[in-house]
Amino acid sequence: MSGLELQMRPGQAFDPGTSMYPLSLDQRAAQAEYLSQAKAQLELKLKSINGFYASPHAERHNGPPNCERCNTKKRRIAEAYCDFYLSYAPWNSNRPDLKDELDRRFNDPSGPQLGGMHEVFQTVLRDHIKNDLCAPKPYDDPDTYAYKSMTSDMFDDDSSAKEILDYYLDCQLNFADPNIKDFIYAMQDARTPEQRAQAYINYYCKPLPADTPQVKNFKAKYARMFEQLTPHDIVVATMRKEAEDSQHSKVSTLRHRLGELQMAQSAHLKNKARKAEKDQRMQEREPSPRYVNCSLENCPLDINITTDEITECLICDWLERKGGRRGHFYYCSVEHAEEDFDDHERHEHQCSMGSRCLYYPDIGPPGEGRQDGTELCGVCYDCEDHDLVSYFCSEECYRTNLEIHREEIHYGRDIPNTAQHLDGFVPAMDLEILN
């Protein structure tokens, strides 16, 4: 149930001329307080009248029930009720003709018609309560609309006020969620402004574990306002405005960020399209010659590496693709590559274990094992996943030094210890092994 209705309880002063249907919580509390005060004044007047006529100062009864003394007493009692009805009843709500009817009953030539006056007031009061409780609200759900319609019918069928109010309250409790139920019960039990303020705090400002610091400050701020007995309607209206303003600010910020993202995405797509177009032009164009020096020391020849046939070190090419930083090593001929083999292996293919390599001072396992595939070089999988190239001369060396490697390299870099084998050397598909 989306709405919240409560019966009237004592509260602040009330001006009957300002009510609108449906009444707010403050208006209902104020009307109940005003009614309570008016009833207290009526009871004092009636007590004073009865006390006077029971005292020796009053005229003595000297005739039938309608003697002058009795008529005067009846008129004073009727006048007290008339003052009470005229001061409390919301005459300007929708039945101004009934005020004239009340005046007519009081000024009846045969004497004030007190019973008729009670009827007039009860009619106005029932209409007032009916208009308040049954007035539709924009957010009423089907259940709320149904029990409001039923309540209206009960008023029209002259059901007792107690029966109607009990039915209305039961419906509210049946369709309300637990938080609203607790609030309704608290308001039903509240008798003072302080008790109502505490009910408001428990309902609107109750702290929750998931509250952010901003929400905690928001609730604490308005809890203090309730504690200061600021009217409920003012506090709630201020809360709602602040919440709406905050939401509007968040929406504006999100829209601004979305606009920036859309602009950035558009720029990225344009740059991507320009790059694709440039790459396409480059592919369609004949490659420009690119020359590098032969890697054999003292060889004066340059090599055009844009040609189809070039000679280079397969392991260095593989390490480059794995993320190594040593680069490619090109040769002008197979003879120069074979001539540079030992020096190149010693300087560029050094096992990461250094002097602790299983085959130190050799650069790796014996050549025969390497040729039959049993002792292939490789890199550590775990390091590779963290953009680090740790080269091992062989699987056997890796396994032998695994714990040392993990302690020295993995530890301190938060590299997990998961791999048990090397990521073995695999030459590029477009390269041919010559030796």
C-alpha cells in the first residue's frame, strides 16, 4: 500500500478555516487537539451550569418542567453546546448550510432543540471525516482505492463511527508493510508532541546498516528537526525537496558524464577508422626498404629485412614475441649466422638461473638432447602472465631450480605459483629452421 492514513490524535492548534481534503498528519493532529480543548471547555461550562443550579444561589424550581428556571438552564446548556459546535466544526468545508440549520435549531421559538443540534453536528462531523478519509490520492493503489470506497459506503449506510474507523484502520494495517504498521501503531499510541516526534524519527530517520555517510547525515539532520518539534509537514516537505534536488544533481552529473563518454567514444571510433584506413593504404602500398646491420661483429653488410627471405635467430624472434626486450638478430647469410652462433648463444640465450643453471658453465643441455626435443628451452608461464620474461635453457633446469626461482622472482611481485612446466619454445609459422 503506497499511502498512509491515520486517525486523529491531539496535536497543535488548528484553524478550522484552513483544512483541505485529505488532511495532512499535522492538520489531523491539530484538529484533534482543538477538539480536545473545545471538549474540555464544554465540560467546564456544563459543570459550572449544573453546579450553579444545584446551589442555593439559583432560582427555586416553582412549577412544571418547563418553568422559567428550567427553560433558562436548558438554554444555557444549549448555548454551551452551540458555542462548542460553532467553534470546532469545519463549517466552510462543504456544508455551510448546516451552520444556518444549527442556528435555526438553537433559536427555535419553542426553545433550543438540543437533540436537533446534536444531529446537525454529527452530520457535519461524519461528512468531514468521510471527506478526509475517503479522498483519493494520485498514488492510491487498487487495494487502497477499494477500502476507501467501502468506507464511503459505510458512511452512507449510517454505520457507527467506531465501526467505520475500526474497519479503516484494520484495512490500513492489512495492506501496509511492516515499517508503516509500526508507524501507525506508534501514532495511535502517541498522546504528546514529543511522542509523535519520536514516531516520526523512527519512521523517517531510522539508521540502517547500509546507509552511506551522506544518508546518515541526512537522517541525523531531520531527526534533530523532529526533536525540536518542527511540524511534521514542514520537515517532510523539506526532506522531499532536498532528496529531489540531490537526485536531480546526480542525474545531471550522470548525463554530463554520459555525454563525455559518448564524445570520447565517437573520437575513439573516428581515430580507429582513420588508423584502419591508414593501415589499409600501407598494405596496398609496396613496402619501403628497411635496412639493419648484420649481427655478426665487423660485418659491413646491411640487410633489407622487408624482403621475403631473411636469416635471423629463431629463439630471439620467439622471445621478442613473448615480450622480451632484446630484439631481433638478423644475418646477411647462413654462414655468418653459424659463425656467430657460439658468441650469440652465450650473450643472448643465457639461462635466467645464471651460475646456478643445471648446465653451467655451458649455455644449456647437450646438443643431442636439444635436437631430439627432450631438452627444449622456454619461459616461465607464471612470469609471462605478469609481463615478465624468465628464460630457462631447459625443462629439467626449470624444475630443478623452480623453488629458488619462485622465491627470488615471484615473491615480492605477487606472482602466483601455479605453473609446473615451461612455456616451451615454438618457432613462428612463417619461419623456416635452417640449422
